[in-house]
Amino acid sequence: MDQSQETKLIVLVAFPDLPMLEIAGPGDVFFQASRAVAEKTGIQNAYQVIVLAADRSDQIVTRSGITIASPLRIEDITSPIDTMLIAGYNFDNPVIESSDFYNWLSGMSGKVRRIGSICVGTFALAKAGLLDGKKVTTHWNKAGKLHQDFPKAQVDSSRFFIKDGNIYTSGGVSSATDLALALVEEDFGREIAVAVARNLVLYLKRPGYQYQFGDLLPASESGHGLIARLQEWMITHLDQDLSVEHMAEHAHMSPRNFARVFLKETGLTPAKYVEKLRVEIARKLLVEGDLSMDQIAVKTGLVSMVSMRRVFLRNLMVTPSHYRRAFKTAFQDAGLVET
């Protein structure tokens, strides 16, 4: 345990129009950690949290419309910063894009012990040149864009958070609390982190991966392509033979040309696309219906519970039973409504 009595200054730099949870989540974790440290050791004010607006305004309007005061500006912080986290990101904010924000952020990386991001705040770190050669994560829905825009960053969208040196990146919005708990454990040990997690009714280490939340299939850019014509038919025939030859016959194409066009449109081979489609429909049935695991496996063409489990682990890194427990409607699980 870190016995230093020096208060650790946590600076949350927030972009406009961000989800409030990206600030509130870490803020509550660090507040509860200060209380837990004081109760256990007598050390007061283990953490101090300051929220700053990335655009140097005196307030931050969150996506929910709730406004958070930001009385201090970036240049007003004179105390040593222990940890800086960038929350939110605007892809086309003219005020921030025309300022020296990214130069400032780049310069701060060598002045703080830890620097990190919450959700798409990863893009701000990347734009400041801090992620070249680093293993990083971000919201699963923006991982492809991050890789495309900043190819030197090693993007792994499966993780809730990643540490690489003194760079810390987290995934989707609620991953802010996962990262904050990990930072508390790093500073004051597992016992304090567990106490915080219990108080806030959180997992200390959330089971699973971001994959379980994301879309497995690429978004269709056109309603007139091969996939648009085939997908409804594929969904109604998941329990049947969906080999390249069978699908090509339905599309009135040769198997070779079908496979070529399919790969060009989706970035996936027909076999891989069918597997992911089967998983997408299976996880929908796991959450919304009351079919047994075996019934779902047969209905979606995953054949059996054993093979469905193997395919789920390959695509979502969780088992079908875990997925059902995690996502099935709470009222249904409690027996409070009829299904």
C-alpha cells in the first residue's frame, strides 16, 4: 500500500457533449477511495478530483443536458498532477481543433505520473501523438476508425481498459469506472479497491470483454447490395445449409464470383459472416425468449450446446449461459413479468 500522505490530484479533462457517466463514474470511485483509505489508515484526502473543460470554458454541458461547473482553466493548475484522464471527444469541434489543446496535451504527458482516456477520449491522446506503438482500447464502435486514423496505435477493442507504460485507455462509457477502480488498486491495494467496488455495487473486475456488447456484423452501407438482398433469406434459413455453393445458387451467381463480391462488400468470407450472423441471432434469442440453449443452437444452425458454446467463446469471449445471465431482462429473471 502506498503510505504517502500527499494528496493525489486527479484531473478529468472533459470535452463538450460527453456522457455524464464518464465524469461521474471516476469521480465517485476516487471519492469513495478517499473515504476507504481514511477509514483504514487515517490518511485524509487521498485523492482530489478536478474537472476541466477541454475548450477552456467555465462549464461543461453533458449529453444529458446536465451542466458541470469548470471554474478553473487548464493553465490555472499549478499543483503537480498525479493522473490525467481525457473524457469524451468531439470529432469536429472547431474551438478545440483551432486551439493549442493537443500541443498542451502532448507536453503534459511527461509531467504527470499517469495519463489516460475514457471511451473515445483515446482519439485525443492519439491526436496528441501519445499512442504511437502503444497497445490501446476505445469504445468498440469506434475501434475501426481509431485504427484507420491512427495506424501506429495497436488497437484491441476487446478490453475494458489497457495499461501500456504510463498510458491508460478504457473502452465504452461505463469502462471509466473499471479503469478508475484499477487505478485505485494500483495506488492503495486490492483491499481498498474491493471496499470501493462493494460500496458502489460494482464489479472490481467486470467479467467478459467488450466484444459481448458490440455488433459482430459490419454495417451495410447500401440497401441494394448482395448482402441486403440475401440477409433476410439467410436469417430464415439459419438452420439449413448455408455453404458458399448454396448461397451462390440462391443469388444466381457462380460460387467463385459470389465469394469475391461477398468479401468485397463485407470484409468477411461467407463462412465467417454466416457464423457471426448465427451468433447475433442466437444472442437475441438468449435475451428475448425462453427457448432452451439446445433449442437456440438448433434454430440458429449452431447445431448443439457444445458447438454453440465454442462459437460464442470465439466471437464474444463469453459463454451463452453467461451472456443470458448478463443481458436477460432483470424483471424476467426475477419472475415479475410474464414472458
